[in-house]
Amino acid sequence: MAYRRPRQGKHKTHVKRSQAGLGLFAGTAIKRGDFIIEYDGPIMNDDEANEKGGLYQFAIDKKWTVDGSSRKNKARYINHSCHPNCEPEIEGKRVFIHALRKIQPNEELTYNYGKEYFNDYIKPFGCKCGHHRKRS
């Protein structure tokens, strides 16, 4: 399936190191509710998604999944947070990332990956979102 160029909001973003490896960061201030970027890639049915596997799959519903593994998909660098500043919104077979609150320039963009992903891939290794550290 051909890769189509994802929609990019009016806000610039950049990839750089974060607590969880690489992350996507705001290049400008972002207002609450603003569209930031589309999570994009080929659409796979459930059988194809299970056969391929991988960490960059975004389940649209029980039947369809976005394969976001291509590095052309900048949204793949958005890391998990238990207290996110963004949220994905599904429209048809497309996933758009919007700001939950005002985001400052150079702030890392995050959304909650969901309970199933958290339990399968994050919890066993320890969540690195920064909200679980003991405070002294």
C-alpha cells in the first residue's frame, strides 16, 4: 500500500531525545484543542496487523489498524504519558492528534497509549513518563 503524506497542523514539531528515547516536541506554543499532527501509515486489517506485529501500530477499531512504523510518520515519536498533553481523535480510518491543554515550545508531546498497551509493553519495564517517580 502506498504511503500518503500525513496532515501536519500549523505548529512545527521536532524529534529529539527524551526520557523514553526519542520524542516529539512542540516547536511553537500550541493552544488547547489545536490539531497538531496526524498519526499516519498504511491501514491494515486485524489479520495483517497481528501477522506484522510491532510497537507502532495504532488500533482504529476492532477491525482496522494504522501501521505507523515508517519514520515518515513523525507522530510515531509521541511517547506515552499517564498525564498526557495530547489526545488522539479517530475520524474514519484516520488518527489526528490534538492538544488537551496549552503546550509550551520545546515541551514533549504525549498521549495515553491505553490500558492494554500499557500493561503489555510499558508496565513490565517501568513507565518512563515521569509521573511515577518517588518524590523526596
